[in-house]
Amino acid sequence: MSSRLEQLEALAGLDPKDTFVQYAIALEYASAGRFQDAAATLERLVTLDPAYSAAYHQAGRAYEQLNQIEDAKRMYQQGIAVAARRGDLHAQKEMQEALLLLE
């Protein structure tokens, strides 16, 4: 039986622009401690879908794990703006709190 990551990567091969699959892959990378892969996947995801606010939050968290604080701040700031435009107050508040902890 293949791992969840292998299954997700197979799905991504069928449709590389499937943002939900890309997000799930990034979360699997983060769960495995592969934060650089997670951050890179999330950066690509927000290029594909700039309105995917959860991706900014997870990218910020991945960058924090890598101690790349300026990149984490950048992703939180961008995500806060996206969440505000979408009216996603919960995501906006979470990212604002994460950003405050870094400043």
C-alpha cells in the first residue's frame, strides 16, 4: 500500500493545478518535517490561486519552522490581505496573531 503522500503526488500528476491536492501535499510535507518542501509547494499554490488564504498561513508556519522569519512575515502579511478581501475573518485573525508573535 502506498503512503498518503504518494497517493497525493499521483493525484497531482493527473492535475498539477488542483490546489486542494497541492495544499494536502504541503501539509503532508510539514507533518513529515519537510518544511522546505512544504513552503515551496505553498508558494507555488498561491501563485496558482492567490485567494487561497489557508496556504499563506501554512506557508508562514513552514517558514517559521525553517527560521526564515522574514518569509514567514511576508506570507502572513499577504495572507491577512487576502483573507480580509475574502471576508474570512477567522483566517485573518489567526494570521494577525501569528504575525504579532514574530514582531
